[in-house]
Amino acid sequence: MRQALCQEATGVQLMVLSPQCTKQLLSERFGRGSRTVDLELELQIELLRDTKRKYESILQLGRALTAHLYSLLQTQHALGDAFADLSQKSPELQEEFGYNAETQKLLCKNGETLLGAVNFFVSSINTLVTKTMEDTLMTVKQYEAARLEYDAYRTDLEELSLGPRDAGTLSRLESAQATFQTHREKYEKLRGDVAIKLKFLEENKIKVMHKQLLLFHNAVSAYFAGNQQQLEQTLQQFNIKLRPPGSEKPSWLEEQ
């Protein structure tokens, strides 16, 4: 039960939960215990969690778009082949079937280029969400666990300080003071670590998303405008390389 309670409060699984931490956790749950709160830091942490949820939604939609584009390309390729075949077998409609086959061929080429851009966008968002943000949130979970321990041993020390001062109490008080100091240092270090990681994460997020949103906008705009040259220039600008025709490597869809 102790372990489950600690997971609920901090999101971090602790193998051993001390009596002090159990008592502190229960006191907080029932609104009786005092809790150390860094309002500015906790607002930043909540903002990160909300941002991560929204970026996960973008990631899910981006993967769906990749799947739809892949299906569209398969259909256009098959349609182009059908038009080309009928162009050879229908002399009276050879020209009409022929230019429709060429159109589908061009659409496929542009679609493959767009798919490469969207896949690059999805891959970058995936890295940001599942690695960069998750790494920061792991540190946040460690900080939250350290905060619980800090408050637990702070409360323990305060209660001992209010008790009678006999020889046994003084010994326990000295031990509690040393334990409290250790957990305070751990808490303060992790609080600093979280603040630094949040700062760097925000800077990295802005840098990554500025590039990815520009890529996405330029690629989608060029594709639907039918501007093949601009579409190819967009991939060159962001150093995205498409696989050569006939490559046996997995498709972009299969890599997701």
C-alpha cells in the first residue's frame, strides 16, 4: 500500500517508503500536513505536462496524415498504371489516357516528396515528445519524490523538537537533524536540476518547432499549389533526402 500511495503522489515508484514518508503522504492527501510549494516551478511543470499532451496530439495527427498520404500515393500509382495501360490499348483515347497517366505520375512524385517532409516533421516531434520532454519529466518525478521525503523528515524533525528533551530524545533529534539535512540538500539539488532542464527544454522546443513548422508549412503549401520546384527546394533547405526508386528499405509508413 505504501508503494502504491507514493506512486500516486509523485509518479515515481519507490521500492521502500519510510514511515515518515507514509505519514506525510497521508497527511497531504487528507489536507492536514504542510507541503513545501514552489509556485513558479510547479506552474512551469504543469505547463510542460499540458504542452506534452498537446504535442502528443499533434504527433498522433501527423502519423495519421502520413498514413493517409501513403494510401493516396498507392492509389495514384495504381491509377496511373491503369491509365498508361489503357493508353496503349485504346487508340481512340490514347491521348486522353496518356496525359492522365502523366498527371498521376507527377502527383505521385510530388506526393513522395511531401511524404518525406511530413515524415521528417513527425520524426522530429516524436523525438521532442518521447525523449526530450520525457527526460525532463523523469527529473521532475525525482524532484517530486525528493520533495515528499524532504517534507516528511522536516515534519518529523519539527515534532521531535516540540517534545521533551531527555537523553533519548536529544539523540533522536540529532539523528533526525542529520537526516533532514541530507534530504534538504537532495531536494534543493533536484529543484535546481528541474529549473535548468525546464529552461533548456523551452529553448530547444522553440528552436526545433520553428524549423519544423516552417518545413511543414512550406512543403504543404508547395504541394497543394502544384509547385514542384518549391517542394523540392524545401527538402533541400532542410537537408531531407528521399530514398531512390526501388529501394528495399521499409517505407516511411512502416518506420513509424
